Amino acid sequence: YSMISDDSSDEETRVRVGNIPLSWYDDQPFLGYDVHGNTVLKVGEEDQLDKHIRKTEDPEYWKTITDELNARKVKLTPEMIELITKIRKGKTAT
């Protein structure tokens, strides 16, 4: 999978599903459609062994999250982590 960075080009929603629950796509191999009408495949789920190997070999594993709406893996930036930490502590996110 590819990592994406935190820049303005990543802010556009890749998957267009309209005003329906994403759960409607649970049994489908895709998440929805892009702006051109092409299907967007789901991000492949790692099995437990692959996940464990990556976790032990990649010291920044914990910074990677799955953006399910856009079907991509995202590596959190230090600014994102700081914001999440403030929100979890109940502080104002500035």
C-alpha cells in the first residue's frame, strides 16, 4: 500500500457514495465510486501474521491509520498526533 502525506491535495474525498450508509458496501469488494464513475477497491486487510511482522519491523507502525472513506493508508504527522492528544485530554484543539 502507499502512504500519503498531509497536504491539500489529499483533502478531496476520493470515494463518492452519496447519502447512503457505508455499510451498504460491506459485502462488496469496493467502497463506492470515484468522480469518474470507476469503482474504488477496499484497502486490503492484513492477516494477523503480516500485521505482527510489520508492527515489529516498523517503529512508526502505530502512526499509520486506515482512511476507509478514501481507501488508503495514512501516516499521521506530528501535528496530527499533537491534535489527537489534545482532543483526548479534553483540551481545545488549536
